[in-house]
Amino acid sequence: MIKLIWAVGASIVVSLISLIGILSLLVKHKLMDKMLILLIGFSAGGLIGGAFLHLLPEALEQAESHIVFSYFILGFIAFFILEKYFYWRHCHEGVCRIHAFTYLNLIGDGIHNFTDGLVIGASFAMNINFGVITTLVIILHEIPQEIGDFGVLVYGGFSKFKALYYNFLIALTCVLGTILGYFISKNINDFSLFLLPFAAGGFVYIAACDLIPELHKQPDLKKSASAMVSFLCGILFILFARMLSNH
């Protein structure tokens, strides 16, 4: 029961991140752009670290490598399909082909958040320390994503208040996913064996196909170097968190 409380609490925290769009109302646009590129770099590093230093090592302790990496590839493909057919975009520049697809973006984001919840629930079902680190990894990529999603909704015609409301409402699918993920993991032994490498594949897809390309778009050498440092810090953050959880 304690693990479930931790899991639900973690998913609520993740859901609240959807309100980060409020920052765009308080922070100047130029400052937000500078912050966002650093967040994107840190997020990309966190996702890569989370996949290869956290989720995959745990999965490899439970099954043979060919099974784990098959699920990893399946996760990568699944996230590719989500982005391709639901027009799920991590738009960081505020200019995207989304005006006609605003509601499809919400649907895709809901599926994404629900999947995050499944991973959180399954992770806490294993143990609390593992669940906490998994939640941190998810939070790292949720911050720039939710800022981007807020921008998508506003650009698509929503008022800023309506964008915040719908973004938060969709984010709550994470809580539902967490509860289901927790109980499924408790009743189906191989569920976490499938979900951990599957999620790792999704994390690598987001980092490699959505976030890192944004870092390459920076023509300014100073900003580009700062983003690279931020990327490395994201990897180191997960490494240190993993080391601390093992003590």
C-alpha cells in the first residue's frame, strides 16, 4: 500500500508539471528561449541516461539480452508511430504544423502521459527507490515537453487559460496509467520485464529524434556549447541518482 501511495503521489507531481506554461506569462520571451535550450539539453541527457543506465540494466537482470533489446526496439518503433500518426510534436520554437491538429496533439499527449504513468506504476511496484529515479527521468523530459505543448495549444487557437486547463486535464491520464501499471505489475510477473525496455526505447526515441535535433539547430556557438554541457549534466544526474539508490 505504501508503494502505491508513493506511485500515485509521483504521478500527481508529474501531472502538475503541465502547469509550467504559466512561466511563459511571467518570464520574458528571450529569457525563456535561453532557459528552454538548457532544459532541452538536460532533458535529452536525462532520457539517454535513464534508458541506458537505469531501465535497461534493471531489465537485463530479469531476462536475456535478446528479449530485452527486442522490447527496446519495439518501444522505439511504437513512439515513432505515435509521432507519425498522431502528429505528436515537441515544438520548442513555437512554429509547428499544428493548427489543424490541436486536438490530435492532445490525444497523442494523453497516450504519452498514460504510458509514462504505466512506467511509474510498474517501477514503484518493484521498489520505491527505483520508482523515484524513474519519476525523475520522466520529469526531466516532461518540463520542456509541457512548455512545448502549451505553445502548441496557444498557437492552435486556445486562450492561455484554456491551454493550461486542457494541458493539465490531459496530464492527469498519467495518474490513471500509474494505478493500472502498479496493479498489472503486481498480478502479471512479466509486465515490468516488457515495460521497462519498451519505455527505454521510447526515451531514446524522444531524445534522439525530437530533442537532440533541436540542439543542432542552434547556430550560436556559446548556446550550443552550453546545451552540450547541459546534455552531459543530464546523463551525470541519472548516473549519480542511480549510484545513490544502490547504497
